[in-house]
Amino acid sequence: MKSKRLQFTGSLGFKLSALLDLPDEAKPTVYAIFAHCFTCNKNYKIFNSVNQALTNNNIAVLRFDFTGIGASQGSFADTNFSSNVSDIIAAAEFLEINYEAPQLLIGHSFGGAAAIHAAARISSCTTLVTIAMPSNLNSVRNLMFSKKAELQQKGEAIFEISDRHIKIKKQFLDNIEQINIKDAIANLNKPYLIIHSLADEMVSIENAFQILSIANHPKNFISLEQADHLLSNNKHGEYVGNLIAIWAGQYFE
């Protein structure tokens, strides 16, 4: 796998840092976008292992930092779920103009929820995969509600997330309150692969069962046995990448 550093303009007008992972020798047959989880970034191990397997199957993958995250410009405090969805759409437009329109969307955890909403607005997207995705945004809502009074009074608050202190504004909570993942899943009319681990320590497997019960056909569910939420073991990531390539390949032109 070889990676090309890129930039494109996100939904809020800032330059977003991206990596386009490409096959070592062959020309890509398909382009994909891989969206990261809440407050994560494009450099997490999951992207290296999953994308290595995907590029081995001649699938090029664009991964990027959402606005205000990692090496991307902008302030995280000014973003929300809707801006994340729009960042994915901006990534798809960038690929279509400069390379090839993406046929595959992949989202991990919170990024999966954003990918579902984006998929409906990206006409080239023929397949969707979510990994370790929650069936609702209650965990994020509960985090926000823990400082709801401060958010209401000051308009912003500092939250500790994964040992980091992150400023979040009230508008983030207001936006989350308007999002309904279950409706988005129910209205999705594209082939959908749900991947979740029985050992996920952050998002329980019950979330996958709920998603599966709502989603329309064609849909598939693959359960992992030992993988953690972030697929930190490279073997798990490579396995998932190969599964995605085999499953999605039947829908590619």
C-alpha cells in the first residue's frame, strides 16, 4: 500500500488533511471513503490494517480528518454531526473531480452513523459498510447532558474524552437532538454490511442486532469474536478489510 497526502476543502470552508491509500502496483478498480470515529483521526491503526487489505484488492481508500480534528483546519467546537456528514460528501466530490467517484463508503463507530446519512446524498455510492457503529447517539447525548447546565449558561463546556480535554459548544448538542439514526437506516436503500465484535468494549453487540433489524435488504451482518472497538490487532483489521472487499465486490461495476 502506498499513501498520497492530499487536501480538500471541507463543508465549513477549511482545508482537510487526507491520505489516499492506493495499491502498490495495479490501478485501482474502485474508490472508497473511510470515515473515522468521534474525536479520532485518520492515523488510527484501524485504517492502516483495513486499508492494507482493501488496497491489496485494488480498492483505493480516502481517509481524512474531519474539520477541527488531527491535521485538518478549523475548530472542533464549531463542528457537529451534520458538518461531519457534509465533510464526507465534500470528500466524495473531491474524489469525483480529481480521481473517480466513490462507490464504497465505510464508517467506524460515530463515523458509521455519519456515513449512513452521507450515503443517501452521494449518488455514486453503491455499497455501505459500518464497523462497530452505535444504533443511536445516546452515548454522545449523555456526555453532553452531563454538562447541560454549563452549555446552556455559557454556550460551551470542556469535556474529557479519551484523556483529552475538548471544547464543545451547545450547538453540537442542539444538532445531535435533530439526528435520528434509525430513520436513516430504515430509509437506506443500498447494499449494507454491518460488522461488529462480540468483544467490543465500547459499543455492545446489541447495537448491531438493532441496526440489522431496522435495515432493508440487501443487508449482511458479520460478527467478530475477539476484536476490540478500534480493531487494534492488525490481524483483525486485515480480516475485516478482506471481508469488505469480497462482499462489496459483487456490487461493483
